Amino acid sequence: MASHKAFWASAGLLLQNIGGFLGMFSMAKLAQTWGRRPAFATSLLLSFLSTFLVFKFMRQTTDLYWMLPLMGFGQLGVFGRVCGLSAGGFSPTSLRSTGTSFCYNVAASSRRRGRSRSGKLTSRYGGDMEAFRTAGIWVSLVLLVGIAVLPLLPETKDQPLPEE
């Protein structure tokens, strides 16, 4: 039984990464043509919608084949040069790598806290699979906060990077 679960966990991760690979290329092209801010917004929205779809509606093993690549496309597409270019484009040369690293590390720290909060939410909603689904949907709402903040950031498409 354990090897059966390990197989499906590995298959799910592979499918999600295939979608992520395609998402990174797509979002990089979108950032190049539309601009970084619209691409970032699209990426965050796709991430939220695909996460909601998986947590709310994935019920059968066959759903893995199409839902997990979509989730990978949405969630990992943001890393297709959108995230790094956007973060780096707001900083002067002397702080560019520090600013980008700070953003990535704050996100990693938040992700760790998110896992903990998701466990607490799951317990609060009853501790079963439906509670886990509900907690996952609640935690994914943070992506909408990212979309709400985007209008405050400058668009850096076709502009030189800031110098000191």
C-alpha cells in the first residue's frame, strides 16, 4: 500500500512539474509582450483558480491527469522570469539581488507558516479530507491579496533598470 501511495505522489508531482514547465515559458513570453505587472496578475489569478479547482473538485485518481498540470501551470508559471524580473526591476543595481533574495525568502518563510496554518484550519474544520480541502481553499486566498497589491507597483516594461 505504501508503494502505491508513493507512486501516485510521484506521478502527481511529475504532472504538476510538467504543467509548471509550460507555465514558466508561457508567463515569460506574456511578461515580454504584455508587461511584467499584467503577467504577474495573470499568474497569481491562474494560481488561485487552479488551486481552488484542485482542492474543491479533485475527487478521482483520473483527475490527477488534467488538474495537476493545470495547477503546476498556474502556481509555477510565476517563476518564468516574472517574479525575478519584477522584484529586480524595482531596486537599484546595488540592491537588486538582495531585494530579489529577500522576496524569495519571505515567501519561503510564509509558505512554512502556511503549512502550519493549513493544519490548524484542517483541525478546526473537523480534521477529515473535506476539512483539508476547505483549509487549502482558505490558504489560497492569499494569492488574491497579491493581485490587490499589484496596482501599487510600477510597470517596468521597456524601461531601463534603475541605477543608483
